[in-house]
Amino acid sequence: MKIELSERQFRYLLDLVYIGNWVMNSYREDDRIREYDDVESTIFSHCLHRRMESLVDLYRGELIPSQAYAKGGIHNAIEQYEDVRFYEILAEDLAVRDMNGEPMTRENYDALMNRIDAYLSEFDRNGTDHISIDLDES
């Protein structure tokens, strides 16, 4: 397969591949999905031919994204995504809880979305500062 990319498009592809492999493997220890690591290595190997050598390191005989690449801001994008998803998931879970665990239906859609929006507004204003748990110590 041959794909023609501009330098800018190739750089964006590096980000997409890195983020994709991060999603698939970052939480894994010894059970990494090697196929994703292999694709990442293959794509990053093209840095050597594009005068982007600083974006790739050789580690244990394998080409991987360099420390310079990993510390160059890509994790800021990942963290922003994780923050947004955290609050969205939390808002939805709390809204469903408030509605006695009822799954979303056509009938309760508006009520559920209003609760989700209320939680998201709260989180925008205060983060998790107003979330508390009442522990019954009896």
C-alpha cells in the first residue's frame, strides 16, 4: 500500500497513531496488544526518511516515539480528552442514578438530558469540588 501525505499530514498521522496506541495499550502491563505497537513502530519508522529523526528512538531493537515527541504536547491533548470524557461519563451516570437507574428512553430523554446538562454546568463551574459522599458510620 502506498499513501501520499504532505509533511503536515504525516505529522498529524503520527499524532493519530500515537493516540490510538495510547488508548489501546497505555493501561496494559504485560498484555499489550503487539499489533498496535507494530503499526506505531512502522509508521514512526518513516520519520527517518522525512528529516524527523528527533521524533523516533530505537529501544530494544524497535523504533518507538521519542521522548522528545512524547513530551512535546501530545499528552496535553490526551489529558484534555480524558478530562472531558470523565465529566461526561460522570454526569450521565449521576443523571441515570437520579432517575432510579432507568435507561434512556424516548419518554425520559428530555429529563435525562436536562439532568446531564445541569451536572455538566456544575462541573464547568466547580469541577468536582461539590461532590461528596455521605458515609453512614453506624
